[in-house]
Amino acid sequence: MTSFILNNLSNIHWWNLADLAAAILFVSIFIWGRSNKLLKKNEFNDDFLSLETMKTLRGFAAIGVILHHISQQQTFQQEKILLPLRGFAAIGVILHHISQQQTFQQEKILLPFVNAGAYFVAIFFFCSGYGLLKSFDAKPDYLKGFIKKRIVKAIVLPFYVDVLIYAALYAIFKIHLEKEQWITNIAGITMMNQYAWFPIVLAILYLVFFLTFRFVRNRKVCFAIIFIFIILMGVGCMIEGHYAWWTGPDNWWCSEYYWTNEAKWWMGEKIFWFHGEWWVNSAPAFFTGLVFANFEKQIVRFFKENYWKRFLILVVITEVCFALSDFGQAKFGYWTEFNRKGPEIGNKIATYFCQVPLFLILAVTVFIFLMKYHVSNPITRFFGKYSLHTYLMNLAAITLMNFMQYNDELSPFYMGGRYNNLFVNAIAVILLTVGGGVLEQKLTDKIRSWIFREKVAVAPASFTRASLLADEDDVYSRKKAMFRHDGEGASEKEEAEVKIEAKAEAEA
């Protein structure tokens, strides 16, 4: 963790607007609305696992994911980047130049975010696992109607609404897809939106949680089954690789000629489910969230007894896991296809197992730190509220705003240099991502209310499980957990009050 930060500090262009704005933003939201007890002996934030705190942390992670996606933009081939822009004849004179621009990754702008996406997504997975088990323990009939309420309504429906939105955008901007690809994309078998992998994995993990806790009574066995499933899912992803390596001549993906003249659409990158390590490398945090929720009282008591000594040991362990992750990626690597030795599945699997320990412990380290220091402010709460849908609309925003990277004095977005011009692009992407995410969530809520005959709340878009926020059950379980630090349960009167507050908060 420390090595990751230090290695990237030297690469930040502190003099350009994009990096400076990102640095100021992250520092600001890290100190704005803080609850700081770092130097106060035997004092802790007992609400560090509350809904409000988690909402803020998810917002912080959502911002990080957006910047991660922006930072990964590279030099685009003209035929790929210009597809979404075919309908805009007014800017046709600059299309060729756009394709020649050096973008964020080449210019080393926002470089610390390039490989940090999995760290932010791990927070989402941890919160999901933690929230599921807390809700399960708080409500005896929690699994009743679980598939419909938690999976279909909260995850599957938003996923397919997003598919239809992207299908409409593809049609409007005349993006060419094969007939078969239109069918498989709309069916969800292949990826209409390449960033939409997260709800797929989340729905699978929710289903595994339901099946294990529904039919297995021994909780330790449930944990073991879920952990083994996550590991097998990771290994399966490594076997699948990034391309359809099992078809075509050896190492066909390294041949530009084969790509252009022979390769079928379904053979490419990010087409099928689990095409890429990002589908699975942070998923172990879901398991950690379950375990943390189960042993929360013991874990909190353990760290309270000698906080700084034990927390520093935890940090050291996390650093070792970071080092192991870095070693695995440097020694073996996920993108072994380009070694021209076939898919080299063994190296991928070795890299995956080098990363598993990190994602088992990373979120725990973060939350133990929140015992002493956490923040809550309007920015992080807002992004936490719309986290799923901003995530889903981010690719559309990036694609539509690519023309702003045009770096020529004839451009209306030119700001006197390539670094500052990319800053304009980044701001535009963030604004469009937020606007698109809010609109998509509102649309999803209306469609959900129409399909399931639900009453739409007057307040802004409701929180859903898929966005890693909470409904009435989740609010209740978290509020009830506020009593955990006293060593005693809540009284009947207190519990009744919590139920009333939870219902009111969820309805709002």
C-alpha cells in the first residue's frame, strides 16, 4: 500500500490541472466532515460500520473507480474511437486528429489510478458481504423472497435497463454490431457495456449466499462453500483468459493481419463473461465481509484492547500482501497471451493466487482504520447514493466525451496544452457520468415500480442493494449493531425505536 503510493507520487504532474484537481479533490473529501480520534487514547468511532459511514466510503470508492476508468484511456485507433461520433457531421473535420491524440495513460496523467480500480471495487464487495449477513442475522425470514427482492429487482433489472440504454446509444450513433452480437448483447450473454461486469458477479455471489444459507445450517460450512466457490470462479476466469484463445491458429491474437481479416467478433477482448481478471481478483473481499460481520464483536474488542500495536501489525501484513501481489504481477502476469507462448494459464493462476491474500485483508485494514478516523460529507454521500448507476454509465460518458481530447487550437475545448485539455475531458466525463447515472437510476426505479407495481418514493432515487446501499432491513440491522460495542444487546424499547427509525430512513 505504501509502496504503491510512493511509487506513483513521482509520476504525478503536479503542475497540470488534471492531477492537481484530482489530488485536491481526494484530500478534500478525506478531511471534510472528519471524525478524528487518532490521538485520543481509548476513544473510537463506534459508528464506523454504520450506514452513514459505509455510504461515505462507497462514495469515495465510486469516485476512485470513475478516475480509474478515465486514467486508463489510451491512444485510440480511428476506426474504433470514431464510431460513436459518426452522427456528428459538424465535428467531422477534426475526427482524424482525435484518433492521433495521446491520452491519459500515455501522458501519465492520473497515473496512480491506472491500476487501482480493484482496490476500490474491493470496498464494494466487502460492504455487500457485510450487509448481507447483518441483514440475515437481524431478520429471521430474510431469505424469504430473497431471489426476487435482492437479485431480480435490485441487480438483474438495473443490469438489463443499462443494456437497453447502451443498445439505444449504439443504434443512435450507428455503431456496427453483427446480428448475432446484437442478440447475445441484449440477452446479456455477451457484454453490451464492458463495465457492467460488477452486477453480474454480485448477482452470482448473492445467489451462492442464498443457496448456502438456505440449505446448509452449519455457518462454517457455508463460509467454506462460498470461499471455495469464489476461488474456483477465479481459477475459471484465468482459464478463460482475455480472448477466445482456444480457437484459431496459435497466438492468433498477436497478429494484426488475423485481427483484421480472420477474427470473428466473439473472439475479441471483453466480449464474454469473465473475460479479464478484474471480474474476480477483488471478489474475495465479499467473503471477508461475511466473516467480519459474523465475528464483528470479537474483532472490534480485539483491536480496542491495544489498538495502535495491533493496527500497525495489520498494516504490515497488508503491506506484505501488497508486495506479494506486485511480485505475482511482475513475475507471472495476467496478460501472458502476449508472450507468444499460448495463453499460459498457469502464470495467470499463479498471479491470481498472489493477489487473493491482499483482497482478503485490504478492506479489513480500511475499516479498522475507520475506528479512529472517518469522514462524511455531501460529495461522498452523493456518490455513494448513485454508485452503481454512475458506474454503469461511465463507459458511455467516456466514449461520448472522447472528442474533447482533441488538442489543437481549432478545437473549442483547447486550453493551451495537452495536459490541460485532458483536464477538460476528465471534468466532462465526470459530469456526464453523474448526470447519466442519476437519470438511469430514476428510470430504473420507474420501470421497477411499473413491473412490480410498487409505489415510487417522492424522495430522490431509492437505495438498492445493487448500489451497495440499504433498504429497511439493512438500515435496521446496522442501527441495531450500534449497540454491539457496549457488550450488551439493545433493550426492547431501544430496539423498537431502532425499527421505527430504520423504516422512516429507508422510506426517505
